[in-house]
Amino acid sequence: MIRPIIRFLALPLALIGFFANPAAAQNAMPALRASVTVTADIVRIGDLVDNAGPVADVPIFRAPDLGTRGAVATERVVEAIRPHQLIGIDTRGLSEVIVTHASRAIARQEISARVAQALAGQYGFGEARSILVEFDHEVRTLQVETGATGELEVLTLAYNPRTTRFDVTFDLPSSAALRRQSTRFTGTAIETIDAVMVEHPVERGEVLKASDLTVARRPKAEGPAITDINAAVGLAARHPVRPGQPLHESDLMKPAIVQRNDTVTIIYEAPGLTLTLRGQAQDAGALGDTINVVNVQSKRVVQGVVSAPGRVTVKAAMTRFVENAPEPEPATPALSSESPQQEHRVSSPE
């Protein structure tokens, strides 16, 4: 007898609350949501409707595929809810509800990194970061449950160093959804190194600046490239260089500070003697290079070392003749320190 009385009293109290605070009662009315994100494979009434009450956990639709979204017409939502006695739903003028199935996305970059990690330290490979992975086919993003944690685990792995081809299969024990997707990948894997390259075409003799250069990963098999930008800055191109070509030491040279046919100052140095002459360079040369220069007065060619811009130094040991050097004074013969020998006559015996 007590239970029915309590129920009977409860109803008038609820009605009193409704009329006493109509704003609160209006806020508690079931109302459709414009969009919703779910983590399960099914969509419940409570996912689509605010204040769904006791029927909130009732499933009414299948969720879209993991990582995708779908639209449900408002009429379909109301029709699916009607059998569960939830009435007076405020549709807010919506024509449809957008439903998104949340997921953890495992994209191509993560899959490639896992392949590199699996190969690192074996088959002659170094660190994983030095391994370039290329897939045979486009890699689709793997979609797994938001609660699926951990990294992809290698089930099988094969690699042929001669052909550089790999074949790998992954698993993620914490995900049931992954078992419904293909996790086998094939392709090629090669070791790479840092390589300095130019950002734009560079002509022969052009001096390189840091802004002209960039560093990219290139196959190690292409040979020992320059790996540090600082090692190339300040050097000149020995021949035309194009973007995408790794720079090697043989591609660069010290920049010429004397050009062919430049007017230069010839510095002739000998012990106790320094002469300054005017000359013309017969070759281009960088600092420290040996080039031919012409004495413009005598038209005689000598060899010298480029010692500064517009300056060539000639050492006494490097040339046999300096045309306008003063003639040395004849040396005075030195007296002998030995006593003159006396002349001895030998007379024949009588």
C-alpha cells in the first residue's frame, strides 16, 4: 500500500516543479543534437538526443566506419526513437544529424617508420632515420579503435639486400578492427645519408653562400657527398651545378681571386731584397695557386703564387730571372790567406 502512494505523490510534485520553474523544465526537454562523435560501433539514442532519460542507452543505428562520418536525416532519427516512447523531441529545425566515428589513425608516415625500425641494425643498415622506405602501392591509413594503444608489431619480415626489397606484416594486439584490414606491405628500403645540394642552378665559378644550399637525404650508394653546409660555404663551383645533385668535393674549388688577363702586382722576394713589379695574369687562380704572369715591361713570363686579390708573389727559387732587378756589383776578389809559394829552381848537376 505504501508504494502506490509514493508514486501518486511523486507525480504532483513533479508537476509543481514544472510550473514553478518552466525554464528548467524546458531545458530538460529532449532535444536533437546537430553533430555527435561516437567511439562504439553503434549509435544510441543518448548520442543523438540531449536529455534522453532512461532510453539513452538504447541502440538505434550502426555507426559509420572508423574514422569516417555520416549524415542521418532528422525524420529517420525521430522515427527510430518513436517506438521507445520518447516524445516531444525538439528537433531545433535540423534537417540532419552528423555522426562521426572516432578512431586512432595510423598513417603512412607511422607505417614507414615502423618498417625502418624493423630493418635498423640488420641487413647492413644503420639507424632507422637513415633508411628510406618506398612502398609498391599507395598506403591507406589504418583506422583502429581510440582505445587501441601501443605500436604496430612485426609478425613477419623479409628483406633482400641485393634487390633492396622488403615484405612485412604488422599486428596491433589491442585492436580488433585492425584484423579486418590488410597489414602486409611490400616495397624497397635503402640506406641514405645527409647530402648538401644547391637550391637553384649555380654556374661555374660562382661562390656558394649558405642561402644557396640545403641538406636532403640521398642514397648512400651515390657516393660520399658533402654532408655539412659549412664545408661548402665560400667555395666556388668547378662546373655548372643543378638542384637535386648532391655536392661532392670534386664539384667545388677555392674561389679565384685573380682572373685571367687581370692586371696584378708582382712581388719579387729574395733574401734581403723585395721588388714590386706590374704584371698581367695569364691564368685564373685561387689563394695559394701557382699561375703564370707576364712582366709588362719585359714581356717575360714568370710563375708566382696568388697571395692576395690582385697580388702574385714570386720567390727567388721559383724563377731564374727578374727583368728589372738591378745588376749586382762585381765582387772584389778575395786575397788568399795562404802564403805564396816560393819558386824553386833545380839546377842540373854539372
